[in-house]
Amino acid sequence: RSGMLWDKDAALSGASYDVSKDGVNYKKNIANMVTFIKAGSAAARSVFSSAKIIIHIDKGDDANTSTWFAGILKDNNVDYDVFGLSLYPIYPATTGDDWSAVVTKCVNNLKSINSTYGKEVMICEVGMPVDDAATAKECLTSLMKQTKALSYCLGVFYWEPECNSSWNDYKMGAFDDTGKPTAAMDAFAADN
């Protein structure tokens, strides 16, 4: 969502808004970002013309962010097939939303993207705390059941499920410290 190939020089940057990271300010240049995306899309099409081009952004439960970014793509005639979203239902806890509300917002967002922009959709990244596998399973089962009902949703992918609680300080995996899947992964085996 924040673009790509950031540079302090606005003429070179591909940021979709001014980005500050580690004390450095990277300048907004949507035209460059769109040019970079178009070049990547054209390269993929030249090698494998039937490949589905996916644009993937974060904040899957935030319709305003998706509409803003998809609008940039539409306004600039970017060639792509699938609008992908990340969804980490635990992060919005600071807003008071529980996982169920976050999933509902995300599914409504998927529907809106499809109806407004005519694009297939998918959840390219999802994750929940590894130490709460039962809640993760419940959330994922709900998400998968609802997205399966959308003929234009291509699927749900768990981001780094093989991570356990002691791996590289990443706490959103779905395997325990013995290397076995937690109950969270049962959501992918369930007949939703």
C-alpha cells in the first residue's frame, strides 16, 4: 500500500504517500509507483500471458484503504486480475473490534472490491497468535466459510503457518514448539 522502491528523491521514488521510516523521509510519487507496477505486470504477461496478476495490500478490513488504492490502479489503467488483502484480526483489538467484526469488515470489503472494480479477490496473508490456536481456528473457519461463498474469491493463505512461538520472535504462526500444527490449521482441513 505504501508503494515500492522508495527513494528520498521524489523523482525516483515509488511511494504512494510520503513515508517516514528509520528517520528517513521517502517522497510520494504515485506516477512512478504505477509505472513500476505496470512494468511488472507487463513482464509477467510477456512470460506467461495467462498468469493472474495480483495486487496485494494490507488492512483487509479497511474498505477506505482498499478503495483508495484500487482507485489509483483504476485511474491509471493498471493491468491486474486479483486484488489481494492481508488480514491480521488481532491487530484491530485496539479499536475495540473482535475477530468476528474484523472478518465481517474484510468480507464486506472483498464484496465491495469485486462489485466496484470487477476484480477477483483473495486473502493473500492471514495470521493469528500462535498461543491462541482455538480462537485462530474459530476465526479462520469463519473467514474461510464466508470467502468460499464468494465465487470470485480465490482463497485464503496463512502467512508463515510453520512458525512457532520461539521462531524469530514471530508470534503469528500456527505450529507449536515441537513442529506440529496447532488447532488453527484444522480450519484448512474442515469442510466449510
